[in-house]
Amino acid sequence: MLAVFASRTDADDPLSALEVGERPEPEPPPAWTTVDVRAASLNHHDLWSLRGIGLPEDRLPMILGCDAAGVDPDGNEVIVHSVIASDGWRGDETLDPRRTLLSERHQGALAERVAVPAGNLLPKPASLSFEEAACLPTVWLTAYRMLFVKSGLRPGQTVLVQGAGGGVASAAIVLARHSGLRVWVTSRDEAKREKAKSLGAHQAFESGAKLPERVDAVLETVGEATWNHSLRALRPGGTIVISGATSGEAPSAELRRVFFLQLNVIGSTMGTRDELEAVARLLETTGIRPAIDRVLALGDAREGFAAMASGDVFGKIVFRP
Ligand SMILES: NC(=O)c1ccc[n+]([C@@H]2O[C@H](COP(=O)([O-])OP(=O)(O)OC[C@H]3O[C@@H](n4cnc5c(N)ncnc54)[C@H](OP(=O)(O)O)[C@@H]3O)[C@@H](O)[C@H]2O)c1
């Protein structure tokens, strides 16, 4: 079957490790099933994998991709939950120290077919297209958990979303706007600031700009390039929820600011299957939809990876096998 995969990794030039070609059909172990992939979406995670982060050599070759929507062997339209708990794990799977995402230990979703634990499938609402549904399992789920499970934000408060163009950020803008928050965003790019406003941001600022007032919470995925701005943007007692560090992870921690202003720094990773089900229901009942940057044939995956590597993306890149 056609798949997007890595048979080596390259820390400095991840695109050089990208391959598009034939891979063996999945062989699902007991209690797993095979999904006919109708749409799969790209995440920054796939670029990290090509760099060898979270993907050691002994697991190669590996089909990339965490996110898919498709059809199960009974003909049901399904969304694939990407967080795979270890055998026997009970409770919140994101807290399982041995959990993996599709494409870390098990072959990923950027392919014509993918094998997953049967318990990781959930029904795709009929009102969502396969392309829209394929955007949910990583960045929409992550944004949902950051906002509604971790941030402590309440309607009427102000949230700052850093790096508006990213997948998590663009999902968070839409979710925050629809939950009654005042939504401020930053982006390095004027066109992305305008797009963020069209998604629902009330105000958009240049990265690092002084804000009109302090905010209740910041959603961080950019990391080093925006971390100190995030700390300075918070009111005393405010909260940063962080789920990514695209630009690096070694800014000054500004410990005095953290304790003196009693700031909360909260990590967040993916979400549970139940939370993914809630995301799908939320989209179905509100009519809100993911911002899709472009839809490409799986065979043209290189174009999508190159766009993500250069930051030339607003929202999600989706592939159709
Ligand atoms: N923990 C989890 O469960 C989880 C889940 C999903 C993603 N992540 C991580 O979260 C991060 C974001 O992923 P993503 O797919 O949403 O988006 P992304 O493609 O990594 O983009 C994030 C945004 O960061 C901004 N940015 C990047 N480099 C920057 C720099 N040097 N200076 C200032 N801004 C910069 C850009 O915004 P502008 O161009 O608009 O400024 C970009 O759109 C990734 O590192 C990813 O691995 C983690």
C-alpha cells in the first residue's frame, strides 16, 4: 500500500529522510483492527519523527502520521484516537508512562490503511467530512484539553494564544471564541494575524508586542521564542498551559517572576478518548470546523511537509490516500 514513511532519520535535514512509496499491509494483533484511511492529517510530530525525536533507529522503517479518519471493517465511519495505552492500563491514558502515539511504536496513519486497537476507534459524526475529522485527534484534542481541562479559564476571561498559525493554536482560537472567552493571539506574520481574526480572535498582535492589559491565561506551543513574553503577559496568579516547544526549550525560566506573581505553569499532552469524543460532539453541535490550509494527495506529501517545516501553514494540512 502507499505510505509516507522514514527508514532513516536526519536531525538537521528532516525532509531528506522523508519517503513516499510502498509499505506492507498492516497485520493487526489480537484486539486490534484495520481502518481504511480516507483522510489523514500532518502534525509537527511527523517532522520531529523525521528528526529522530521519539523515533529511535531500531523502530525503523516507520510509517508517519498520528491522525486519521476512515472506515472500519464493518463499514462504520470512524475517527482514530492516536494515544495507545500499554496493555492493562486503566484510567487517563495520557498519564500512562508507557503510552505511545501512532507512528512512535506502531505504524502510523499516513497510509492507505492503519492498524489500531479496536478501543481507539470512535464514531465519526456524519456532519463532519473525513478531512475535517482527520484534523481532530492531535491538535484539536490538545487544544481542547489545554483550554477546558487544564487552564481553569471561565467565560468572560482573557486568553492569549501564542503562534496563531500553528495547528494547536488555530484550533484553540476557534474553541476559545466559542466558549465565551476574550481571545488575543500573537503571530510573526501579518497575514496570519488577519486569518486568526477571521477565525474568531478579538485582537492579534505581533509576536512579543506589549499587550493592552495582562491576561488570565496563555496557551503556549511555541516555546523558547515566546516563553518570556508569555510570563510577562500574565496577571498575578495567571496560568500558562504549555503543550509544545517548536522553537526550542531553553528560555530563561524567570523563576522570580513565577513565584513572586504566583504564576501557574501547567503541562498538557494530547487528551483522552472521552475528550476526543467530546471534541467531535462539540463540532457537530456548534457547526465549528477546523481551519484546513490545504488538502493534498498522499503521493504529494512532500509539499505538505515542506510547508510545515518552513512555517508556511495556517491550520491543518490534510492528505487523501
Ligand atoms: N503535547 C502534545 O500533546 C502536543 C500536541 C500537538 C502539538 N504539540 C507540539 O506543539 C507544537 C505546535 O505544533 P502545531 O502543529 O500546533 O504547530 P507548528 O507548526 O509547530 O507551529 C506553531 C507556531 O509556532 C510559531 N513559531 C514557530 N517558530 C517560531 C519562532 N521561532 N518564533 C516565533 N514563533 C514561532 C508559528 O506561529 P506564527 O507563524 O503564527 O508566529 C507556528 O505557526 C509542536 O512543537 C508540536 O510538537 C504537542
